[in-house]
Amino acid sequence: MKEKQEDKLWEIKIGEGGDFYELYLISTQKPVFIEETAFGKFRRMFSSFGTNYHFPQLPIFYVSRGQEAVAKEASSMHGFRLQELTPQHIILSIDNPQKKFLYEITLFNRKIKNFFRKEYLLAFNKKEALSYSDRFKADYQIIVKKAKKIDCYPIVDITEDRIILNRLV
């Protein structure tokens, strides 16, 4: 009988040159990257014989030629230390005695059309979050909003010492 593998937090970086998009994923196995051409993507999307592209329980990312992709085990998520992984939640450790709100800063690169990255910040209000984001104005277009999720994981609660995310997406 197979022993159940332990869930891990994986940091995934995909990009070209010095610009990387960063995301986090919970999985028992290390993500796999498959390089494909535009025709391969088209065939995968519209093929009725797509079974050879599907591997159950294995996280797969398709990357374009020329892109670099790296996956490594992580102990923090967007700068917040991972405290615990439960079957229902991801618990991140924070220091928030003033009970600040979590804001998401989306940074769009002006030179690369489809590239963006996200930063997360604890702030009292949007004005404070905007003042922090001023340092990125030279290189990025900026959108600041109150965070409802981190990556694809919805926020359940933010307390003085932790952020609780729902991992059942």
C-alpha cells in the first residue's frame, strides 16, 4: 500500500530575461514544466485526443520556448512565513498588532505587454498602500486594491498574528 505523501508549498517562477511571474502552489509533487510551440498549444486545446497531455495529480505548466521556469519548495508565500498547511487552510504568520488590512499591488510592466507581478502589503488604508507603491512608478503601471485572495487562494481571515487562506479551491 502506498504511503500518503505530505503536501508542500512550491514557489514557481516563469519568465524571460530578468522578468519573472511568481506564484505559489500546494502539491505533494514538484511541478513539471513542458516546453511547447504555439502549434502544440493549439493542438492541446482543440484535440479530442488530449489524454496524452493529462497526468492525474501531477501539476503541469506549459511554457513557451525561450521562457525559463523554476519550481522550488518554499517556506514563505509572498513574504509571509508559512506557519501551517492543514487539509482546509493555508496559515501564514504575520505581525499585525494594529489590525491593518491586506492590499494587493499589481504591477504591469510597460515594456513587456503581457507581464505583471503582484506584491502584498499590510496597510491601514489605500492611501498608505499607494504611498508604498510610489517606488514602482518609474517601471510599472500600478493598480492597488484590497486583497480578497492571495494567488488563487481566498482569504478567510486576517488576525493579529496570521493570515488564513482557504486551500479548497
